[in-house]
Amino acid sequence: MSKILVAMEDAKITDYYAEMLERHGYSSEVISSVSDAEKRLSKEAFNAVLTDFSSQGKQLLESVVLQHPETRCIIISKKASVRDSVDAIKRGAFHYFSKSDDPKEIITTVESAVDEQAYAGLLRRKSDLSQTKKFSEIIGDSPAMMNVFRSIEKVSATDSTVLVTGESGTGKELIARAIHYNSDRHSKPLVIINCGAIPGELLESELFGHEKGAFTGAHRTRIGRFEMADGGTIFLDEIGDMSPDLQVKLLRVLQEHNFERVGSTKSVKVDVRIIAATNKNLHNSIEEGKFREDLFYRLNVIPIHVPALRERKSDISLLKDCFLKRMGGRRRQDRKRMKSFSDEAMDLMLKYNWPGNIRELENLIERMSVLVEEDVIQASDLPEKIRGDIPRERSVTQVSFDSGIGFNEAIEQYQKDLILHALNQTNWVKAKAADLLKMNRTTLVEKIKKMKLESMTVSEQQKGESGSLLSS
């Protein structure tokens, strides 16, 4: 169980957050003074610390950052202040909240802090790169992955900008995390933002922040991700989806290390290392006029290409074992045993090309761990596409007549199939799914609501897909 230390001046507030953490499955310990908190931290490891931004809280934050860099410190202040939030982040706080902020957001942040603390701890326990089979969560001992490990080790010792390329599902975010937590910036924030998941008109505000009244709905001044990452690292995932106008502003940050919040003329200077990632061929995007060539060369200082799973099939066995261990104890009756794959099933998995890469493999292992009752997963348990006996596709017209459904129902079913297919292909990132379907994002969101796709469970989606017009 993750342990959280709660140390604040106000005893009532301290007890409130301690009880909230307990309700969400955390073990919390309440400390009344900074000196006692520092003594406690020196005797026992905690996953995170919650404190206020009083003089004592600032002292505790400084102590945690210097003496216990793997422990994440979250600040909860009595009042909302942009100046304090920036100051807290610069001092090394993992996140800053005002007392009035949504408790759910605080719990979500605690979860992220615990995850990153555990991740950083694994990396620091790594002894010899050449002898290990995994770089924390990055698993593999194939020649292609050993080259990636060597690149991570070299680039981590610098502040150079990195461009991580590779197909969807290859683990580009894990590469960014490994670089950050092995760098001198490891005690500062790692801020992650998916540029393809946020509508273009909102992305600028997310990155650079905005002033109160800058646009409709801007009820208060808000700092952006770059300010949150000051002193640390910002990971810009799916950089190829960024609009040309925003690319110009990002180029300025790379060149001058400053920017203006939306609605402001005052420059904000930051010290941030940028790691970008994309699954697109940016050379093609440059030729098509969708991506700036000067920005590409600014980002592509040190390129790291993450190989597709089909290019490192010798790692499938390692990945399979890791995922099986992770999934093995989800049901009470399975806690003392771990499933395995038959030789025939493994042969089929090695022959399969894995278009969804590691994400697809992990999803398959989870599905097999839950649905297969026997200890050994057989070839017959695998999906048809991996077994290689996918039935011949029939036309939508033929399926409609054979099913005995009417025209309107067939059209509606076909639309639902297309939308579900696009959403699954893009991991339910609506902006990317809309792009794939060549429709406006707002139109797609309306259709999802109308068809009630958001409320469909995974099993319902799978059931729907098995009887859909596209898969018949």
C-alpha cells in the first residue's frame, strides 16, 4: 500500500486530507511539525508528501527535494495564487493546488505522483545497462532495443532536445520518462501533454497558460504546462498534429526560452528540456506544408527511433512474461498461479505482425488472463487474426440482405461500426478519430453521444464488433 505523509499547519485540514487518502486506499500518516516530518522521512520511505505553502511547508518542500528526490511533494495552499503556484513548481513541487480545488483532481495527482515515484525508484536501482534486460518499464534485450538503451543513457547526461519517433503503441512515452528520470532534472517535474488529444484552439492555452478574461471561459489566470515544467522536462507527444500557427510559437520557445500567456504581452522565461514524439513521417509532413522545416531541425537534435514490435520479435517472450505477472493476480483464485502460453500459441504470436505493437500485445495478455480459465493458454484461445483464419469479408450490401435488416438500420449500424473502428484505432482520442474519419471533431462527439458509444463497455464493444457489418 502506498504511503503518504500529510504535514500542514491547520490540524483540521490535515485530518481532512488524511481521511480522504484513506478512503481511496492510501496509508496516510499525519505529522504536526516540519522537524518531525523531516525525522520521519529520514527513517521511512514515503511515496508522496502533502503540505501547505506556509514558511514551514516551504522548508519541508526544500528538504524533500534535496534529501528525498524520489518522494513527490504536493502543495495544497489556502488561497489560489499564480505567483505561489509558479514559485512552488520552481522549488520542485510535483503539483500545486488551492484548498478549493476538486478533491478528485488531488487524488488523481497523488496517483500520478505515486506512479512516477515508483518509476524513478526502479530506474535508480538499475546497476548495469549492458547486463539488464529492462530499463525500468522498457523491456527487451534485442539488438534494436539495446541501441535504444544506449541512446537513452547518453542523452540523459545532456540537456539536448530529443525527437522520439515510432509507431503507435511502441512506448515512446516510456522513453521520455527514462530520459527524464536518469537526467540531472529528475527531481523537477516531468510534464506530459498529448498535442493530438487537445483541440487546436485550446492547445495554446494548455501549453502557455492564459490571463483572466483572455477568452470566453477564462475566469482566472492559469499557468500553462511550460511553466509547470520549469526546471524539468516537458514531453510533447504527437507533435506532428500541432497546428502551423502553434508551431511558430513553439519554435520561439526553443530559440529564446520564453513565451507569453494567451491574453498577455509579458514574457515568461523558462528553463525546460523538450522531448517531442510522433508516429508520423515528419519529412512527408514538411513536403505537404503541414510541418515547419525549421521546427523539425530544432526538435531533431538527437533522434531516437523506437522499433516496432515486429522488428524485435525476440522481445515478445520477455514482454509476455512481464504482462502475465502483472495480470496474474487480478482474481482471488489466481493469485498463487500465473498463466502460460503453449508452444503452438507462442509460435503463432511470433508469426503475427502486431500492428498495434506493445499496446496490442498487453491488451491481448490481459484479455487471455481474464477469459481463459485453464492455466495454459492454447492456440485455439487466441483471436482469429492471430491464428490466421480470418473469414473472407463480404460486402456490406450482402451482409445487410443476409441479416434481414432495413435500409435505415443498416446505415446506422455501418456508421457506428466506422466510428468504433476509428476510435479503437486511435485509442479513443476523438480528435485523431475525427481526422481519420475526415469529419469535424464536434460532429464526431455529437454522434458518439447520440449512439451512446461512450457508455458501451469493452465486452459490449467486442460483441458489437463481432456482429458488425465491417467484420462480417
